[in-house]
Amino acid sequence: MKKIYVGKSSINGKGIFAGEDIRKSELVQYIVGKKVKKLSKTKEDSLSIPTWFGLSRHFWMDPGKSPFRYLNHSCEPNAAISGTKSLTAIKNIQQDEEVSIDYSMTDSDPLWEMKCKCGVAECRGTIRSIHTVPTKVFKHHMPHIPRYFQRVYLRHYVASKLK
């Protein structure tokens, strides 16, 4: 596993940074946290868990006080959550570079959304659940998208084509 540390982020408050160079496809770390069952019934419910990662429709990973609570979103991320807890580099990451993921790849809640602060050229502006991402973005993140979220996207994609 690679060395990481928490530092000041240009994206949002604090972030996770590479403590060493990390090559594309390498395991960065295993995300630690508690598995929690939660069903969001309102938009307010959906927005109440900003540091959690989706595992499936009703299950989430709460990173608690671990460094992973500071894993920020980018519309051009350099890492992804493969499976349910493997943080994997999807680009080469230089030492002291912030490690980021695309939050949309691990969220299927149609009520959830947040304003993006990543500032990259291809920023989507508002981040929503996986079924809203453009096909180009979905294809770019394959095969690192957890299987449950792949199915959610593909069901929505097929349904939209049948209309």
C-alpha cells in the first residue's frame, strides 16, 4: 500500500495526498470504515452523509475519523474505488499530488447532488448520482466502477434509449 497523508486541499478544505509516486493501476490504499445501512427518503437525507461512499442502494461506507473522510471529488480524478474499498490509481499520481475520485461513480441516490469545486476544464458543475454522468465519463471510468453502480447506469441508459 502506498503512503498517503492529509493536507490542505485546493479543491475543498482538506484532502488526501500521495506520500510517494503512484503508478497507474496501483493500489493506493484500502478504504477503511464502518458499513452502514441508510435509506434516504428526502433530499435533506441524501445530503446528510457527505463523507460516505456508496456500496449499493442502501449500504454505505462511513470512513469515520480515518483520512478517507477527506477524499475529495474531481471531474478529472486520478483514482477510483474499485470493488467496494480498493482505492486504485487511474492515472500516474506524483508525490504530494492530491488524490481524488469522481463521487458520481459510487452514488445511485437520485436525490443527491452537490456543487462541484474541482475547477478542472471539464468540470460538470453539479455532481449527481451515476445515472446522470455522460456516456463518455462512464466509459472512461470502466472497469473501476463497482458492479452495482455499473448496473444502475446501464439500466438507466437502456431505459432512456427505449423511450
